[in-house]
Amino acid sequence: MKNNKVVEHASSISDEMRDEYQFDYSKAKPNRFASRIGRDQLMIVLDPDVAAVFKTPESVNQVLRAIITLASKMEKGIN
């Protein structure tokens, strides 16, 4: 059976954000998710309202490809 201890925060610890934080880069670890992104891929972050519409990377790519095709047809004057 595990001993579950409740850790109480000292009353001197504030819930406020500090003006500045010191980060010890010597203790930093490599990004464990970096290997999931290929060298020819680009990672972007969608705004929440856009992400609500596009649930998968494939759906985003499909719409972007359609826009690219439409834009190239408009440049060439093809309907």
C-alpha cells in the first residue's frame, strides 16, 4: 500500500507569475518528439478556431492543396 502524503505549499509561495525565471540550460534534454517530424516537414500551430475545423493534418493539407490549385488556375486565367 502506498503512502499518500499531501504536500502543503508554504504560505510564502505566491501563485503569481514572476517577472523573470532563470532556466538552467545545462540540464535541458533533447525534444523527445523531434524524431516524429521529418526533415522535409514543417511544424505549424493552428489557432484554436481553425483547429476546431481541421481535426487531422490530412484535412488541412487537402484544403491547402485545393487553394493552391485554384490560385494557379486563376493566375493562368483558366476557369
